[in-house]
Amino acid sequence: MLIYGLKNCDSCRKAKKALPEAQLVDVREEGVPTAVLEKAHAQFGAALLNTRSTTWRGLDDAARKEAPLALIKAHPALMKRPLIAAGDRLFLGWNKEIEADVQAML
């Protein structure tokens, strides 16, 4: 199980604590494989892009109009976090429902 996120992100730390066997992949350092990003975008659509982040607010209008996957590749912190890859399933974000779904897979 992989948790794609940031090591200093509160939601990612909560997910890692609840899933100690999972490996945290820091997207700023290692990025997200293209295949995983494409699958996540197909599943979650616009929700994959975190438009409430300070990174998003720092972009100009022209940059905001770029394709979501291109934006995430250029600015990994724009991805909503955490993105959890468990087997062939993906989960986005961290809340009680997602935690229960992931735990049920274990």
C-alpha cells in the first residue's frame, strides 16, 4: 500500500499513523507515477486538484487553465492528499469513511 502525499501534511500523517504498513511517498521528492496519476484523474476528475491550497492561490490565471495532470506534475503540492493506492483501488483524501474502506481491505 502506498500513500502519495507530503510528509509534513496533517492528513497524510494521520493516514500513515492509521496504516503503519503503508509506505509514504513524498510527491515533492519522488513525484507520482504517470499511470497512477492518470488512473486517479479518471476516477476522481477535478477533485484530484486541490484548488484551496496556497500553491493554487499563487498561480496566475493562465497557469490555472492548464490541464490538471500537467499542473500536478509541475506542482505536486496541488494534488489533493493523500492519494492512497491499495491493490488496484485508489482512495483520495482522509476521513472516517475512507479509513474504514481502506481498513476493510486489509
